[in-house]
Amino acid sequence: MTSPCPCCLVYPAVILSSERKFPLPSVCKKIKNIHIDACKIKSIMLHYGNVEIFYFGSILNMATLKAIAEKTGLSINTVSRAIRGEGYVSKRAAELVANAVRELDYRPNQAARELRLKSSREIIVAAESYDYLNIERIAGACDYASQHDYKTSVRFFSGKDRQQTDDVFADISRQRPAGVVFVTSTAEVIEKIASMRSEFPCTAATMYPVDNCDCVCVDRFSGVYNAIQYLYRKGRRKIVFGETSGATNRKEGYLRAVRDLGLPEIIIQATSANHEEIRQSGIAAARTIAEMKDVPDAIQTSDYLACGLLSEFSRLGIRVPEDIAVIGFDDREIAEMTDPPLTTLAHPGEEVGEACAKMIIDRIQSGFCSDALPQCVKIPMKLVIRRSA
């Protein structure tokens, strides 16, 4: 095991820089005062130049119990009994400990206590990106957990950075939480989740159903299928699908709908590198549509591509929705700002997060079993009707 920091008995610390990893004692003297302050909190990330210092695990009790013992002249065992209120402690010793606790601002380490009791009331939420749709999922999971008396902590990682992802998984495994909600659709990460579920309940908020771990996903297939049916009921018969990356299940919903309705399949490929390029791709798609011999009367695509479409349709004199109806996907914040406001399929991010946390808590309350068959919950999408369709 790595030696503890001589300043505050941190076990162990991992120090990362852009170039190398090195043990804590090599910079210990330079940040000694920070270490002393760190003894008062459960976990911390400090910055020292270009060095990021992460502290994991118990950094409270050994240091503070020792400090109380030194201040009072009592043994650590006596201090521990006095704080817990268990076993014999003289009145004088109890008073000394109580005064020291107030002066040193001692706060019991809940994580260490839960470890001793082999239980935890913490649910970790680990997400693969900062996208606002992921933030909605995180918020939903944290709110639901809080309502059921679980505390939460949030981690971010990049599925493209294997070492970082491995470090996050190792840290989570060491902490032994009650459960973990992952927000990811990366196949390699999902494989790791499938392995981790043997340790404690894990749920993944994914873009598509997976069969090797508990998951919650949005029913994109049915969302698009129902949107095409809506356009058909409005009298539209030449409906385009604007395809962007990650739209496989949406495309399948479109194809099933037009085939069921006996409509032609019209698919336009769009660039998907970033939001601005998607919007520019929408402008190009609008020109392509305008040049078609048999001009379509509706299109379903992403919100960002729809923004480009609406802008260029207006410039070309194509009226929306009179000449062509437009339906987006995700109901991002820009959907209400377009002209006309965009009819779109709303992404139920908070509901996904809530369902993930509920699945974790249900697993805990029913008695965690690592051999339980994985479950998949699909959350339906809602068509938000505005003026574009």
C-alpha cells in the first residue's frame, strides 16, 4: 500500500500531471498547509501548478481522532468511545473530548462509518459528457435519490480516454457505494458496467437498449414513428428524414412508419461534426429539397439541422408549415427561438434519470443479487406541437 502522507495521514493520494504520475510525498512539503486543511473534508481535488491532486477514501477519522487524542492527552480508543457514546468514559474525559471536538471542528466520517457497518447511503452518478441533456439525466437521478434519503455525488469521464475511465471505475469500486447510475452509450464502458454490477447495483442511461446490464433509454424509435403518423394525419405524403450521426433507431422508426403508411422513403444525409456544421448542413439540405422535382411536404430531423432548414426555407420563399412541415428532435432550448417555433420531440432527460435511480433503489430494497437478469426500461417521447408542423 502507498505510504500515508506524513502531514495528514491521507491514504493514498494520486497525483496527476499532463506528463507523469508521481506519489504524494514528492510534493508534500510544498503543499503541507493545504494538507492540514484537507483533513477537515471527505474528498478534494486541489491544483498545484499544472498538477491535479485527487484525494480518495477516508481522510477524516484517523487524522482528527489522533489530533483530539493529542490535544486531550487521552488514547485514541478513549476518544473514539467518547465520540460514539459507547463503553465506559469518565466524566472528565468526556468533557475534554467534547471541548476538543468543538475547537477542532471534528465531524464524523460518514463514509468510514458506513464501511464499518457494510452499508452505504450514497449513489454515484457518472456521466460521459457535460451535454445539457446529460445534465437533465443527472438532475433527475439526484433528485429521486434525495427524495428517498440517499446522498449522491457526480463524476464525469470520457469514454474515449481509456485510462481516465479505468481510474474512475477503480475509484468507484474502492468507495463501495450503494449503487451507480452511469450516463453513457459507449460499448466499452457498458462492458465495464456489466462487470461492475457483480459488486453493487449499476444502471446505465443509454441511447439504445443493452442486454448485459440494467438500462434506461428513450424510446426514439416510437417517438419518430409517432411523429411520422402525426404528419400523415395532417395530410403530408412526401416526408423526408434528415439523418445525423447516432440516429439509427430514429431512422428505423421513420422507415417503419413510411412503409406502414405506404409512403416513399426519402432520406437526406447530414454532416454531424458539431452543432454549427449540422446547422450549415441543414441550409444545404433545404437547397437540395427546393431543387427536387417532386418537392417534399414534410421533414423530420434533429433540432440543430431544423434550424438551418428553417433559415434557408425562409430565404428561398418556402413557407413553413404551409409548403413544408418541419419536426425536430430533442426539444433543445433553440426550438422555441426559431421562426416559426419548432415542433419537436422532447427528450425526457429528467425522467430517464429518475427511472435509473428508482431501478437502483429497487434493486437495493429487494436484496441485491448480482445474478439478477438485467432489465431495460424505455421512456416514451412527447411531441411538443408548435407552429412549424
